[in-house]
Amino acid sequence: MPTYEYLCRRCNHTFEEKMTVEEKKNTKICCPKCRSEEVRQQFFGLNLSGKKNKGGDSSGGCCGGGSSCCG
């Protein structure tokens, strides 16, 4: 399943969401830290190993899996 990285423009929190391409189209993404909808997808490269990066917060938050936590 693809992992998408996002940056919250309100609180500067970086987070990841794992979801299918179809879920990505149908899910409103919000920041798991401040609940803002002002998020932008980041494009830093492709992770083929499936391993988490060390040091960063890679929690999927509450918005992953096709359910919306915004609102």
C-alpha cells in the first residue's frame, strides 16, 4: 500500500498516511496534531524498502485508511 507524506501548513507537523490510490482520492486529509485541513503532500522520493525512517514521526495519525478525522 502506498505511503504518502504530508506537511501541515498551520503547525509545520510532518506525517505519513498509508492508503490506496482510491482511498487517497476519496479521503480528506487533515493534520493529526492540530486537525487542520491545510496540508500539502510532500514529494521527497520513493521508499521501496517499506521500512520507516529513523528519527521522524511516521505515525499515520487518525486520518488514514479512508476515514476522515477532519471536522
